[in-house]
Amino acid sequence: MKTNQVKLVLIVCLAICFTSKSNAQSALHIKDSIQLDEVIVTGTSRSISIRHLPMSISVVNNKEIRSRLETSLLPLLTEEVPGLFITQRGVMGYGVAAGAAGGMNVRGIGGAPTAGVLVLIDGNPQYMGLMGHPLADSYQSLMAEKVEVIRGPASMLYGSNAMGGVINIITKQTKENENRASTQVMYGSYNTLSAEASAIGGKDALIGTLNIGYNRSDGHRDNMEFEQLNGQGKLGYEFNSNWSSYIDMNLSTTKSSNPGTVTNEIIDNDADIIRGVVSAAIQNKFEKRSGAIKLYFNFGGHEINDGYDPGGTPLPYRFHSTDQMMGLSAHQSYSLFRNNQTTAGVDLQRFGGKAWNEYSIQKDDSTLANVSLYDIAGYVHTQQSVLSNKLWLNAGVRLDYHETNGAEWIPQVGVSFSPTSSNVLKAMVSKGFRNPTIREMYMFPPQNPDLKPERLMNYELSYSQNLLQNRLTMGLNVFYINGDNMIQVNFVDGKPMNQNSGKVENKGFEVSSKLQVTKAISFSGNYSYLDMKYALLGAPKHKLYLGSNFTKERWSFSTGIQVVSKLYTAIKSKQVSEDKLVSFNLWNARINYNVSSLLTVFAKGENLLGEKYEMIAGYPMPKTTVFGGLRVQLYK
């Protein structure tokens, strides 16, 4: 057995022994700490119990987000959500363009760059208008109340980019006449600094939140600096018990450097990115109906220096782009008859932008793309309960019309059966699809304006069970995915070209569990197995996470071990000589001490086994890193 594997086994055993001996409280005093009937909004656009939906949904709550001490939400999601994997390249920052990390895959579906997993903020889509992919550096922990993740296609409700799944970030919430503020500073390895401040307040019918954060790091390699300033604010007003509204804005500026691979280093490969989101909504909620109308506007500007090889000559131009996405979504749910909920909705989008190379000498710039497209969709989804609310039947269909690709029908059917209050059996068949992005059709070789949408079918079964008076919850999901028309690069007459020639056939299963031993001790774990007939980047065959939390008086300690096996970081092609598969084990730990009700000091360590590994070929991750800081909380 390898040395690191021996260490891993010893650490797990010691953690179990420590937590078992440290608190002998009776588990019988815990009440409903874990439940199957958690209320969510992702999957229907309205609040509903998770047990009534046929799809697989994971929820990461605010307590879990705060305890992780991560500036970005994405590393936490990789640990806590089975079937989801997100690549990293350094101690902080994901970057853009060549060498960027933040690739998101759900059950092997996502793409590189990610265009098959849709990121939402409060239900509004977030991706770059030209490239069609999310910007990983935009999703910070300080804004999030919780995160809901659909594992599997959600195209019926959310359209094109939700082919593999959905990550919905629910921003921080507050109640009337509740006021609190907090600030946190953390510093550690590689001159890494994170500082944030949050304020939440409510008075009568007016509520608001404000979050500001600053992050920077020198990086664990030369020419890998990262700096970011971000802010998010939300203002809501309740007209009465039935009607409410809100407006919010999210803005971030990011500067990052890419050093290239360890065998092909690059100088001055720098990116200066600005991303912004503005949205507004009016919502209604009555006894038998509910709905909302939302307007949103996403915008961004990218300036990138592609850099040059050591000893080479700097490029005479800089890449520039501006992009935007304007959208309107509206939905209304009705109870047409007893035990029924039917939702009808429409989505309107216009997205695109301009990209060009700006030369330092010549006056005329080289335009790469100046394109905007629209997409219109309507959908209907219905849920019907029978057998005394034990059986829920679900069916929906979406008609999506894209300006260049025409109409696409997306059906979804499922069933959820709860024979008792402690278990749920679900089954679902759903279609996923993805329209080609502007980048794939019109920008850079191997662009191809004749591309057609990607399509796949997903079949899954799941079972969830609560035991020990709801202190233990367990879940099992089995899935099969089959798709074609996948966009991949082929060589035509010696030149690269995007073509709908790829296929996908993935099958596997996911297991998850949470156990509240006592009020002070809890454990969680999940395992994913993914069998891919056709190899895909950034999607491990095996992914295991085991975590534990311990609290005693003013102290709290949490730790987690992640095991990743058979992850493709490179796939054999005309440009790559052979497949590259990697496996690694990561151990992270965090400790908090509440000095008072206002002040908390904390420390954390990552990759405590000192593992040498990478998630992107040629970009080794840092070995052991340590961080420490403090948090001040004010209440009124």
C-alpha cells in the first residue's frame, strides 16, 4: 500500500476515534436534523418539497458554506455534490482562455469550456454571451445563502445550457426587522489574502443585503498572480402578503495570469475581466397560484494578452471582447384541481457581443465576431398527486426556438413515490440539449456556422431513506445517458473544424449519506461511479468524499477527505500523443474558536497529505497550504 494511502487510513481512524470519545451525549435528544421534505425552488421555479420532484437534487446550506472557509463556492460543491466535478489549477482563481480551470461536469456532461452545465443566480442564467460558458471566478461564497444542484438534464425548464445539470446559487436572505453585519479576513500560503464584509437588514416591508469581497494571491508558481474585487447587493420590498419585488446587482473585476504548462511556460499571459449582472423581479404568492416576472441583464468585458514563449517576441495585439445577455422570464403556477400544480412559463433571451484583436501600431482592428442571437421558449409542467399524496406524477414539455437552429422539443416525465414519510422512490426520463455557442459557430478556427444542437436522453432511478428518527439519511441514484451530435474538433482537408460527430454514453451510480450522531457530532459522505464509453476530460471514474464535524463549547472542528480516481487530464488526439489518467487523495481540515459572541478566530489546512497532483494537464496543484483569520459578527 502506498505511503499516502496508509496515512489516509490512519487519519480516518483517528478522526472517528476522536469524535467518538469526545462527546458521549445520547443521540436520542436530536430532533429531525435531517429531512427528506426540504423546500427548494430549483426544478419548478416555485417552492416545493424536494420529495415531490423526480430529478436528483443536492442542497448545500448556509452552515456548510460558512464552515468551509472557502472564498469560491466551487471547491465546496465538488466535495458535497456527488456526480459533480470542477477543475482547479491553483491556490486561488480559475482564469479564462487557454489554461483556465473551472470546468464543470455533471455525470460527465459539461464540455470544455463548460457549456453544458447552467449556472443560475436566483434563477437567472449566468454565462458569457459570446463564449456560452459560465465564468468560474464570479461565484463567491459571500453572496450565497444556499446552493441547489440538479444532477442531470434540466433543459425542459431551463433550456439549452442545462443539458448536463444546473447549479442555482440562492443569494443571502433576511427577515423583516432583522439586522446583522459581519466582516472576515483570512491570510495564508503564497501571500494569499481574502477579505469580505456583509450587511443584512430589514425594516417593515423593506429588506436589503450588501456583500463586498477582495481576494488576491501570488500563486504557487511564477506568473500566476490573481486579484479580484467583487460586490453584490439586493433590495426587496413586500407590497403585501401576496406581492413582493426585488432588484439586485452583482459586479466583479478580476485580474489573473496564466504561467502556461510546466513544459511550455508563457510570459505575460494576463487577463483583465469585468462581469456584471442586474436583475429585477415581481413575484406573487396566493393559496392556489404563484409566479414571477423577471428581467435580467448580464454584461462583461475581457482584455487578454495571449503572452509569448520565453525568449520570444511579445504579440503586437491584445484580444478584446464585450458581451451581453438580456432576458425576460415569466411563469405562473395554478392549482387547476385538487392535488394539482401546473406551471406555464416563457423565456426570452438575446445574447452576443463583439470580439476583436486590437493592434498597437495599425489603426484598423481585426474583428473576430460581432454577433447577437435570440432564443424564445415556452414550457408547461404539471404535477399531480394521487394515493393520498404518496404518489406524485410529473410531466413537462418545452418548445425552444433558436434564431439559427430553429425549433427543439424537450420532454420530461417522472414519478415520485413516498410509501412512508421516511422514504422516497423516484424515476425519470428527460431530454437534454445544447445549442452551439457563438464561439463554436463564428469565432476562431475551428468555427463552423452549420453546427446543429447536441442532444441526449437521460434515464434514472433514485431511492432515499431516513432512519434513526431522521438522524440518518441515505440516497442512491442510478443513471444512464445516451447522446449524439456532440460537437468535437475533426480535421477536414488538414484543417480543424467543429462538427456534430461525437457521441456520449455514460452510466453509473451515486451514493450519499448524512448522519447526526449527537448535537455535537455529524458525518457526511458521498461516492460517484461514472463509466464512460467515450472518454471525457474532467470527469473522474471514481469520486469519494468523507467529512465530519465536531463542536464542543466554543470550539468547532471539521475535516474532509476526497479521493479522486481515474480522471482524464488529456485525451489522445492529433495534438496529444496519449491519454493521461490521474488519481489523488486530498485531506482538508478547519478549526474555529469563538472568542466571544462577536469574535471568531479560525485556521484551515488544505492538501494536508502533501499530495502531488493536477486536474489540468501541465498545471500541478500546490502541496500543503495553510490559512488563518478572524470573523467579527454584529447583531441588532
